[in-house]
Amino acid sequence: MINKTQKILITGAGGFIGSHLTQKLIEGGNEVHVILREKSDPWRINNLLPRLKVYFGDLADAEFLRKTVKKINPQGIFHLATSTIMSGVRAPNEEVIRTNIIGSANLIDALDSVDYEYFINTGSFSECGLKDRPIKESDVCEPAELYSITKLAQTLYGQAIARTKNKPILTFRIFTPYGPAIQKGRLIYNMIYRAIHDQEINLTEPSIVRDFIYVDDIIELYLEAAGKVGNLKGEIFNAGSGTKTSFGDLADKILEITGSKSKINWGAFPPVHYDSDKWQADMAKTFSKFNWRPKYDLDKGLAKTVDWLIMDRA
């Protein structure tokens, strides 16, 4: 845990997970510095901006990063900036490579002369590729498309620098996060939004599964890890619930929580390439190194997400 106020740098602070982390660190009295893209819409953290030190720039701009990092001289770094994928759709190849590989490498390189205490890197379960069993960190990675390839490259670069330069860098492979402030267009957002409006919900197949992890649980794991990286340099850990939930069960829970009369249209569109009935995190390694355990089961997490969406976005 972060037991004292610190000077902390966050990338991706305006994103889903990053905004929750920023809020938590500000509440803890930390001096929080964030890097935002010029054209980003930081709607999730608008209320926090007066309390943050904000730098606008591109992680692919190595000179900008060197100057910014030198000015901040952070004690800790949480790297959450990413070019992501949603429902099989991602940004153009160049943007994905610039953000996930070049941007991440530039950030790590810019910090080379900084004596930081921890660097928490954010990876993805998709780095591993499809498996026929719960995914372990030791599994051979066989990413199936560019986004996953770039996230694996980001993870491996951080691991290599941690081991060759003795840097306190650790990576969490996040499974499927959800909770308040989730992106419009995400599966759970769309399902809840349509359910509370009694609109038809179009889905792929009820047997497809995900390992859903509530955003507050992710934040608590990150904060505990910040105090333990010194003994875990270069390590990779899964960050999931350890439980797989089918789309069929997810739909049933959302309809029950919302009291919705929505009709579910199964097979309304084909699965995306990474859909599977096997996605599940093997959490043995993470549980062996951290006291952390998820506090939110899916019912509790969905209820809080429904409340947020009704109040703020409906």
C-alpha cells in the first residue's frame, strides 16, 4: 500500500481505470501529476483537474516525456494510457503501435535516471491468446491480432528493463473491467443502458464468457502492489476475479437487477475473433504474492454500475 503521501505520475488518468485511480490517490493526499492527450476529453476527472498537475502531450514524443519526467521526478508511476480494442474494433495500426509500444518504451526510457519506487504497468489478458483452460502468467503467449501483440510487446519491454536495469517495474494483465464510468460502447454499458430503457439487446452467443473484475478491486490491487514492487521486479500478474461468467448469465443478472422487460436477441451478430467459452484468470500467483482479494462479486458490482448509469448517463 501507499502509506505516505507521494509524488505520483499517472498516464491514462482520464480513462476508465485511470480516473478511479486518480480519484483514490487525490483522496489520499498525494501530489498527482497526469499526462493527457491534447484532444482527450477528461470528463471523468473534470472535478479533479484543479487538484491535479496536468501536462498535455503525446507519449510518442520522446523529448516531451524527457522534459516532463525530469520536471516531475515522480516517486511512483501508474501507466494506464493505451490504445484499446472494443467489440473487435480498434484504432488504426499506426496509432495502436505509437501508443502501446513506442509510447510505453518512451516513458520507461525517460524514467531511466529517475530513482522511482514503483512503476505499475497495465497489460491485457488478450496478450496470452486463446487457451483451453484458465490462463496462467507462465503460459506461452500467442496473441491473435495487433492490439494484443502491442500489449505483449509493452509488457515484455517493461519486464526486460526491470531485469536488466534492476528497475521496480511490474505488470498486471487486466481481464474484463467494469463499473461506474465505464466507456459507452462496452458490453456491460450497452446491456445496462438498453435494459433500463426496456430496449432490445443484441448479443452474440450465450455461451461466450469473460472474467469480469470490478474497477475498485483493480485499484486496491494496484495500490497494494505499489508497496511491494521492490521484491517483484519484472513480474507479471493476472488481475481478474478468477471466475468466468457467460453472456447468458450476465444478461440474466442485468435483467433481474434492472427489472427490465428487454428482449435478448441471441445471434444478432457474429462473435469477434477473441470470443471464447474459456476466458478465465488463474489467480494462484497473484493470490500467493498479495493479500488482495476481490471484494465485489458480479451481482454487487453490476448493481453499483446500474446505479451510476441511471443517475449519470441514462
